[in-house]
Amino acid sequence: NNNISFQTSSSSSSTPRKGYTLLINTWKREDLLKQSISHYASCARLDSIHIVWSEPNPPSASLHKFLTHIVQSKSRNGRNIELKFDINKEDSLNNRFKEIKNLKTDAIFSIDDDVVFPCTSVDFAFSVWQSAPDAMVGFVPRVHWVDQLEGSMDRYTYGGWWSVWWTGTYSIVLSKAAFFHMKYLDLYTNQMPASIRDYVTKNRNCEDIAMSFLVANATGAPPIWVKAKIFEIGSSGISSLGGHTEKRSQCVNKFVAEYGYLMNLWCITELWLD
């Protein structure tokens, strides 16, 4: 058994610091990035914005100027929202969970640039996270299950939204729209097996499943799904490519092999925002 344990900080046991950091991943979709930043900058509990930038060229001066103006124009009532581009030399999906030094908040709201949620939904999910700051709290659930035996090994299958809808259960909350504690960036970058990060880089997929494994292993607890309206403003992501579900199943089985086991943390409860 290759059980992997993580050393977590004790900061989550105290009252989480106010506000949250928006950690947004983007790739050559400046229009979507502008729409997302323009929307989330108006959310009352937003403290700072970090844009994960892994493109070969740095962000243009015009893009930086536009986003800075938008954020400043929405920083009302004494708020001063910080805006930073986190520039990465290597193009890897692991970049979205790279450790960030000197973050001002304990809470990270990880989001893709092609989905938007109302500020009321984000605020509600943030409140839920504050009540369980070690948990992953998000809007996009998925599920896995034992499909068959391969020799003496279980074979796991990954299921998308329709599997969640059909079974009424979920076991994963995707980081494309989820709150988690900033300490998990350190754990992902510095303590998670390097072989998992290498697999994510090579296959350009499953960094979100890797983060779900990490949190489940560190906490021994399931994620929390907050149900809310999702507005998709883009349509050309990785999940639109052929063979996506099979590739995700391969990731689950690869990560199970790395960890030596899989925490089967199925959950049937979702939280609604009225």
C-alpha cells in the first residue's frame, strides 16, 4: 500500500481571513477573460485576482490596461481589488495550482475563463466554504465508480454530469468552479507525487481530478456541491474533444495506482441557493 499523507498547516483551524482570491485559468481567449473579470470584479467579497498565464507571449499592454481599468472601476466602498498575472514559462495545466506566495486570503476560488456564476451564488458557496474550510466546495460535480475487475485490481470509471444526474450521487467537485484553502496549492506543488504532475503535463488533462484526490486524501472527507445556475460563455475546452471520458477514467486509475487506494467518498447531498 502506497498511502500518501500530507502535512497540512494549522491555519484552517482558526477563523479564515475575510474575502477570497479569484484564481482564473485562461488560454488564448482574451474576450472570455475580459468577460469573466468584468463580472467577478463586481462580487462584494472578492479580495484579489490572480490570472494563471501560460501562453508563450506575455499579456499585452492593452489587455493589462483594460483589466486594470475594469477592476479599479468596480473597487467601490473602500475596496481595492488586487490584480496580478502569474506568468509561467512552461505550458502545463499544473500551473493553475502552482503555489502563490504572500496570498492575502485563505480562500481560493478556482475558476475557468469560460464559465460564469452569479455573485449571489459565489457568495453563498464562499459562506459554505467558511463553515468547512478544509473541504472543496464547488459548483461542478462528477462521479466515479468501480466498473470491473482487472485481475486483482479494481477498474474505475469516471462519469460526467449525466452520471451524477442519473445516479443522484457525486464524489468529485471540479476545480473549474470551486473554493478550497490556499494550503492545497502548496500541497499540490510541493508534496503531491511528482509522477502525478508529470502525467498531467504529458496528457494535458486531469489536474482537477488530481486536486480532488489530494484534498480527499488530506481530509478523509467528501467535497461539497453547491447547486447554482451556470452560464457557459465558451465552448472549445478540453472536454469537447473526442474520448474525453475514457481519458478521465484513465487518470482516475493512474492516480489510484499512485496513492495505493481510492477514497470512495460518495455524497448524495447538494446545497441549494434559494
